[in-house]
Amino acid sequence: MLGYICKYAPVEIFESMGETVKRIEPQVTNFTQADMRMHPNICSFAKGALEEVMQPGSDYDGIILTTCCDSIRRLYDVLKAEFPDKFIYMLDTPRITKEAGIALYERRIREMIRAYEKHTGKTFDEEAFAELLRERDEKEQLAVSSGRLNIGILGARANEEIRRILESQGAGVAFDLTCTGLGRKLLYEPEAVMTGYVRGLLSQFPCMRMEQASGRDELIRRYADSVDGIIYHTVQFCDNYAYEYAWLKNWMKKPMLLLETDYTKQSEGQILTRIQAFLESLDPKQDKLIKQEKTKRQTKGTEKMYVMGIDSGSTSTNAVIMNEKKEIVAFSVVRTGAKAGESAAKALEEVLSKAGIKKEDLALIVSTGYGRVSISFADENVTEISCHGKGAHYFNPNIRTILDIGGQDSKAIHLNEEGEVKDFVMNDKCAAGTGRFLEMIARTLEIDIAELGAIALTSTEKIEITSMCSVFAESEVISLIANNKEKADIADGVCHAIAGKAYSLLRRVGLEPDFMMTGGVAKNPGVVRAVEEKIGAKLYICPEPEIVGATGAAIYALEKARG
Amino acid sequence: MWIVDKYIDYVKEQTQKNPEQSFDKILLGFKANKLRTKVLPKGGLARGYQKLEAMMMSLVADSLGKPDSYVWGNIFAPCELMQCFGLSTLSVECLACYLSGYHLEDYFIDYAQSTGIAPTLCSYHKTFVGAIDSGVVPVPRYAVTTSLSCDGNLNTFRYLEKKKGVPFTFLDVPYEDDDASVAYLADQLRDFTGELERRFGKKFDVEKLRRSLEIENETRKLLIEFFHLQSERYYPGELISHLYLMMGMHLMIGTPEFLELVRFLVEDIKKCPPFEGKKILWVHLLPFYQESLQHYFNENDKYQIIASDIILDSVEMLDEREPFTALAKKIIRNMYNGSYAHKAEIVSALAESLHPDAVIQFCHWGCKQSAGGSLILKEEMQKKDIPMLILDGDGIDKRNSHDGQIKTRLEAFLEMLDTLEKDEERSQQGREEKVC
């Protein structure tokens, strides 16, 4: 069996020679081999492909690579060195698709055939190849259906996971213009079979490495018109498609979600949250809420009603009970322990006791937050992004931009006047810019996390923490301590570093006032001041910034219970 | 240099406040620095490196001062063709470096990232895109880029064509080195020349190109001689001196001025005392701002960078009778093209000829083509018993490079080299005693 990765690879040649050809779709849990043989900063797909090929039991007899990008060129070097006896072939693929490119590619493909014949002893038969081309049909590229959200996928190669999540959420993939989603374009020219075939390969929807990729705009515009929203997919450490995303953002009218994945199974939770939040923003009337097949506990015949929202975050689990008048009856904030489910049970118990009601009195419970799916007593779950939107609108309807800095992630959310999410960006990949980072620094400075902000306000000397990575930043702080810098000044520098990160998130959603800050870090006056300086505007902070998400979840529950 | 620092801070502040009105101030600083490098060169620096700094400062200040006099390029774009039209070439990498002189790289990088450009992209490209997209740096009439040596080239220029309307020629450099590839690229170079004729209204003179290639051959020969001399004599330079030399070899190669400069380097170094410290062959970019590296490699008679692959990335002698074919061969055979084994071969040949004590490869943030093969090169160097250190960092963005981590690695490596030397001396002594 031969493996390949690129849509420009001439797989039909090998198939006509009776070879099984399989596109490599890595499903890996780590990059151990890649980190040893390549470098951590190589594109995650290339690293994943290396893991896949090197894992025990892998049955590839050879790999056909194209010169598609820098990371793949290096993948070839490593595979070639690791498997000298296998057919590891680098096919030089032109980026120019005019006649000169076609002629050169045909020549390269013929050289590859000769190399393969020599390696295997098999013979290429042009007539059998022509026969195979005649029989193949092209696949339909567009599949819009009514009665569901239609989503288009653009950008870098996307694995099956995205499609699977979309379908599990009741949405459908109307088109997938990534290189792994397209059907192959096969041209059959009886007079010049190989030339026609090569012309067909090079005239596929161009990827970003091709010279004529500027022509993608028109095709994307046409396709985008037919869908409700677009997921723009990028792969970590593959930078080519981010350019297009940055460009499309200028003129694309359709809602678009930037989704970065790293081809590991671990990132599935993060992908799910983003996709779910995106679908919720496309369909704010929330008729696509995920049901967990539970019976709705309605109060019979009485007008009185209680609902609950529960936000399971990494640092705290927050619960809010709301009545039928949309008033908050009680709330609780408990520290999230090792198990999200146990903390949720504790928060439930506490909030019920504060409200003086029993669990049975709750008509509906909606969970949100990172641990939302682990709360067994919740009837439904909604992402924290939509819930923050609802919650923020509840506390202050003038809010258009929310900055939420939680324990393990930070996000910026753009709302419309109805409090519906129009756009959002999240950072949940690195600790810098999150509450965890502040905790880490507070520990290093030997001060209580609750005091860090207040201490920062007394700063007299401006210190800049330049490192972008939390580990680097901690080392930088240690150096500052060693240089006898004042704690207050260091704390202030750290608050400004967080604000800098936050500002770049906020800019990406548009910086429309009024602004609100939510999450535990909103209680830190040092960070609040630094963010306000950055954006040149005041931040609205409600008395309990940690319960905004849970409040939003409670509103969802109330709307749902009312039917 | 209190005034200089104040001016840098002032320009940085003004740029962030009024991005579209700060270019005059940036340019003024470049012009003042050009004057400074001529009348008040850095003391302690070898004279040749002083002259080199002045020449590169002039290239940037003069070009930016006359928007019609230059095109954007990347470092592998054939500047020889631009020279035939009286145009200079300013590359992404060099512009990014010069703008970082105002400590503006963080502002530009953040700007680019906030528009959606990937944080994992090469920082040179992010700085460049941010500088242009924010409206700080004005745009020229035309640009050219090769696909060599990284994916960023085509994408950066295409992005700026769409956003800022700067048209460009894309030169697709094939991976394979054979006649078909050479013909494919030579044709593109001919077409590009036609494009320059049309765009700038000047007739192309092939004789000028031939002369330029002759000068280039002579310059390269002298540069190799200089590297040999630099492995024997102490020639005080700075990390940035090697970047200047890389700039010259890519943006001014083929000009009589640069030939004279390299000739001067060769003559000047001959007058210098022997170098008895550790000789380092540097691979890839140099983070010129990194304090620990500056401490060990700026004007230090114990450790000297004797050569770098980014300066001599092409060793091709050019046949001026077939100038387009010659240029195509030069680009295709560049050590950054093709497999990493090809690169490892050329670096090995350089090592065999210059006998360095060690090799240091700097893996610049976002540079997949270089970082991805670093372990292959290390294995190759191990076969030759040449110790090699791989340093991770960022050539321009200080926030991505932690000095403490680099310092620890570097110092441990240098200590290791000293131990190796002592072991070598001891075993040498042992052998001599046995003979006696």
C-alpha cells in the first residue's frame, strides 16, 4: 500500500498498476517521533503524518509526497532517512499551472513512474491507465440541504472530526474546499492521455501554494453564497491559510469561524466548543440546543418557575437560579476540584440551599463551560460563548464586546444589540493571557492571587514583561526578582502583559463599545486598569463577574422552559 | 547615545499613535544613521565591517527615500536583473530588520496577528506585513519573489498585492536540479525581465547582466577567500555584521561597489593578528539583539563566527555567456533548495574547507524549512566529529526568545568545547610521551 497526502499526487497512476493508495489522515495522540526527528515547530499535519507512518504495524510500502510546503519537504527528508528501502518519493510539483508547468509536471510524473517500475518490477500500461480514467466520475462538490444549517469548510486540510461534529450537532457540510474535501478533477484527453491527466490535476481548485491561488476568491464567493456560515480551518504551524482568512475577513459577508486544529485527538474538546458556539451564533433562536434525552420538569398549572444555569469552568463552578421574572434568586461560586461533576454537585447543593428550594422545583437546568458535558443532572448544554453573550446582555444591554478571562482560557466576544454572538475568538492553547498565568506569577512573587491586582495599582516604575510564553514570562519575572525590582512594579508589568494579550483578542472581533469584562480575572483591578488603558475605554464589570456565564445559561433555560 | 535612544523611543511612540504619518521620521532616522556609520563608525569593529554597515545603511536609506528606485523582493530574488534597470531590491527580511531598529517589530507583529495572520508565521514576514498593512511604510511600484526558500514568500506578496495593490512577479523554483528545471526557471526569468521593461520603461541590456555576473563570480571567489582568512585571523565583528554580509551577498551582489567592499575585507583582514579562539560556523539566521550571543560573538577574540551558510548559500560559478541559464542554475542549486541532504552536503563541504571547532544552528521561530532539518544536519556533523548546537529562538521578535535559556545552552556548549579541547590536548600529550 502506498500513502499520499496531497491532491496533486497522481494516485490514479498507481491504481492503474494495481496498487492500493491511501490518503494519510493522521489520528495520533502525541508527536514523540516528530519531536525527536524533526522539530516541534513543524506543521502539525506533517508531524502527525510522520507518527502515522512510523507507528508499529504501519503497512505503508511507500509514501508519495509532493513539494507542497516547507514542512512536507522536511517530512520527506526524515522519511527517506528512516526508510531507505521503502518507496519514499518526492514529486516536484510546479506552482505554475500554465503550459510550462504542465509539461514539467508530466515529465516529473513519468520519472516517478520509471522509479516505481524499477523499485517494484511492475509495469505501467498507459492503456490501462486511460481505461481507469474513462471509468471515473467526478463527485458533486456542493450539497446544500434545507431544514438544517449548511456549513462550508475552507482553508487547510481538515480531518473527519470537523464533519462528524457538525453532523452530530444537526448541521451539514454543504461544501469542503480544503484539499482533503474535494473530489478529484480528472481530465481524459484521448489524444494525449497523460498530458490531459496532468492538466486536470493542476487545474483543480488551487491550494495556497499555487501561483493562481488568487483566483480562489471568486470561487469562494460563489460557494459561500449558498451556505449559512463558513468554518475556516487552519492547522497549527501551517501558516499559509491564515493569510487567506485575514483577507476574506475584509469582504466575506458570511459568518466565519477560524478553527485551528493540530491533528491530535486531545484537541477534540476545544474543537467541539468552538463549533457548537459558532452554530449557536448562526441560529440564535436556540432551536438547535443539544438535548440529553431528559424529561423536562415543568411546574404544573402554577406560574412560578425556577430554572438553573451552571457554568463548569476550570477554576470555579458557578450556579445561578432564576425565577420566571428573570430575576436571580440565588447564586453560588465553588472552586472546581479534580472532578467537574463533583464540583457541580456541590454548587447545586449550595445554590439550592441559598434559594431555599429543592432540585425538583427546577423546571430546567442548562450547563455551560468547559465541563458542561460532564454535568449529569443538566438537561441541556450550551457553550460558554453563547451564555456569556446572553449573560452580558442581561446585566447591561449596551454591551457589544466582552472580554472573558477565565482560569484556562480567554475569549473576546462580539454581540449585536440583541445580545446575540456575532463573532468570537478564543485562546485556550497557551496559558499566557489566562487566570492560570496570574496564579503562577502570584506564586512566584509569593503574594496572594487576590492581592496581585491591588498591589499592581501601587506601582511606581514601568516594567515591561516582553515574553509571550508563560514559561518564558515566569523566568523573566524570576530575573526581575533577582534584580531587586519591586513586587508592585512586577505585578503591574504582568497585568499589562495580560492586557496586551487581551487587546489582540479584542481587536480581532472589532473593538465595538461598550465593553464588559467577565470571568474571575475581572476582579483583578490591575488587569482591569491595564485593559482600559489599552482600549482607551471603561470596562463594565458586574458585581459578580464570575456568574455571567451561569446567568446566560439560566436565561437559556428559562427561554426553553417557557417554550 | 542618549539622543539616539530618545529618538528611537519618540519614533516608536509616534508610529503607534499615527501610523500613517510616521514614515518621514523613520526615514530621517535611517538617513542620520547612514551619516553616522560614515563619519562615526562603531569603534572596535573591524574597518571592513564598518564599511559594510555604512553600505547597507545607504542601500536602505537611499532606496526608501526614492520610492521609484527600488522593488520589494525576498533574499533569493535575482537582484542582478533589477540592477540592469537601475533598481535596487529591498527584501522582506532586511526591511523587517531595519524596522526593528526602532523596536517596532512587536507593534507590527501584533498588528499583523490581529488581522488574522498566523502567530506561528516567520517573524520577519509578520513584521513586514504589519509594517505595510498598518500604513507605516509606503509601497513601491513592483515586487518580485521566488518560491525559494519558504512558503511565506508567495503568500506574503500575494496578500500585499490584494491589500495594497503592489503587483509582483512570482518565480517558481523547481525542487529538482536538472536541465528541465533550469529551462523552466530561465524562461520565467526572461519573462520577468520583459515585465520590468514594461513597468519601468527601460530597455534591457544583456551586456549589463553579463558584466554583473562576471563581477558576481569575482565577488564570490573573494568571499570564500575572506572566510578562509577569517578562520585564521581575528577580525572583530558583531552578530549583525554577518547579517549585513548576507544582505550584501543577496541584494548587492554583482555591483562594483560590493565587489570593492569584499576586496577590502580580504585585504584588511590580512593585516590582522592570528585568531586563536574557537571558530564557529553559523547556520541560518542570527538573532542580532540577543544579549548572551552578543557577549560571546561581538568583538570577542575567544569566539569568532568565521562563516555562515546564509552568506554563502550558493557556490555556483555563473557562465555569463548564458546569463539566464546561469541565474536559474544559481537559484536551483542554492543550498536552501531541494532536500535537506543537499544542504547538509554543502554545509559539510564548507566545514571541511574551513575546519570550524563547532557548528551552531539557530532555529528561527516560524522557519519550518530550516528547523525541520536541523536534526539531520546534526547527525551529519556528528559523522564528521564536529560538535553542533541547535538553538531555538526568534531572529527578530525578542518576546519569542528567552535570553536565559539561550545563555545556558550556549555556555554549556562552549564549556563542552573547552573540555573537548583539553581532552584532545591530553591525548596528544599521551601520544607524544609514548613516542619519547
